Amino acid sequence: MNQTGLSVIGQSGNLAPADKKLYALRDVTATVDSIPLIAVSIMSKKLAAGNDCILLDVKTGSGAFMKSIDDSIALAKEMVVIGENAGRKTVALITDMDIPLGHNIGNSLEVIEAVETLKGNGPEDLTEVCVHLASNMLFLAGKGTLEECRSLVREVIANGEALKRLAAMVEAQGGDSSVIFDTDKFEKAAYQHEVLAKKSGYITFMDTESCGIASAMLGAGRETKDSQIDFAAGIILKKKVGDYVEAGEPMAVFYADKEELFAAAELRYQAAVTIEDEKANETPLVYARVTKDQVETPCIAMCIKKIKKGERDDRKGNHETCGSHTAESICHMGRH
């Protein structure tokens, strides 16, 4: 950390050791889903790591542990209170996981996409979430206003300093930094397979968790504790929510070292994708920003929340206010 300014770490046996025992108790007392206990489990490790500022990325949606915006905000508020009471500057962002972020699902594939993002060539959604997170971290560190911090983040992406810092971190942690500058060095899967759309229409929903499971079925994750991970396996998405697809057009490309893995993974993936005649409502990438003082929620997030609850249907031209508009049918984010 002192050398490079960042590191990737996981929980070790002596970092909040009581957490593992408490989780075992939650497992047998049906309290795994308890929001206060989830908050304590997460924050015990954050605080033990010795941070003075903590930024939490709390996911919401089909690919997250917290499926609803309300539950995600409730968890975020608990964690922010714990962090602030422990003397740490703490902020949480509620970010969308109802759609896979970026285009790549899988170990090496995601690293390659992260590198492309730091080069300024990443997918728009992944880039935007990264800029939100990084600028909030700089804001907590007192580097300026949020807008000034966003400019700083975009500047280091544009001038290459962000990519160099990632390479320095890889080197410091015993990795081969040359693959960061030349991602063609990553091992390639032996086989690839196109997943074709079964009908024409707009993709209106993707079960993000099922997309991840499909990737794991290709070898990118463990199906059992003893399973070996294939780091080259995974999925590259060609179409996502909001995109129009023709019947027979590729929606995704699968990568694996065994051809026989494709059939079952495709069944799982096809079941995860919904195609309809009408285009889906646009959803925000960041639903809320939770601080010790308030929950900052752009009103488009409130609109989407009402749509999901069935309280409004914008596809039928129902544009009544959500209760937090500055003017009739005008969102703070400039869109509906």
C-alpha cells in the first residue's frame, strides 16, 4: 500500500477471526439474511484493516445479495453508521447489478476489460461506475469537491497514470505486470461458442446471478469446493438490456477448454435473458449515495423503484412525478 497506493486483499485467518465463528452461528440460526449482522460482518473486516476512509459499493438487483433497493439502502445505512461511530469517514454507493456490468464475465476476461477501462476504452457503464467510486474515494480523502475529483479521475485515465499504477500494484504483489500492458499474453480458452437469440426483440431483463452461474459452468468458477478454476473461461456479452436483437443474431460468446460444457451453460444463459417487443425502461447505474447525514437519491431512481413495485408504468406514457422532481416530469438527472 505504501509503495503503490493500492492493493487487492482477502480476509486472512487473523483479520477479524471472530467473524468466521459468528457466520457459522448465523448459518445454524437462520440469521444469514439479517441486515445488522451482515453489516457487522462486513465492517469488522474493513475496520480491522486500519482504513481511515471507507467507501462501500453496495450492489442491488438480481446479481446482488440484496435484491431490492430498499434492503440495499438499509444495509448501507447500517454500515455507514458503524464506520462513522468508529471514527472512519464512510460513504456507500448503491450501484445496479440487475444487468451485468461491462461485457466480460470470467477471470482473465474481466481483468482484460479492467485494463481496457483504464486505457479509456472500457464499456460506458463500467467506466462510469469506476469514475463514481474513485471520485468518491478521492472526495473522502479531501482532494476536492466531487466534481473536481471526477475530473482528476478522468485525467489519470487519459494520461495513462491509472494503468501504470495498476501495473505497479501487480508487480508489488508478485505478479507479472507485462500482461497489463499486453493482454494478449493472457491464456486463451481452447474453444468458443456463439449463443444465438431465439427470437427478435429488445432485451428487457438479464438475471445477472444466472449469467454468473453460466460462466461458472464453463469453468470460470467453482461448482464444488474441489473444482479447478479455468481462468480463461467465461462469457463476452454482445447484447445487453436495452439492445435490439434479431432472431439468430449472437447475444454472447462462450469460452471454455471443454466443448461439452457449452450446452448446459447455454440453457442457463438463455433462461436468464428476457426478450420482448418493447424496450425496457432505462435504469440508473448509481441509485443512491449514503452518508452519515442523508441518503442522496436521484429522482430517476425513485421512479424506477415505483415502476418495479408496479406503482407506475412509463411504457404507457404515465409520467406523473415521483415526489422528488424539481418540476413536473423533469428528473434531476435530466432524463426519465
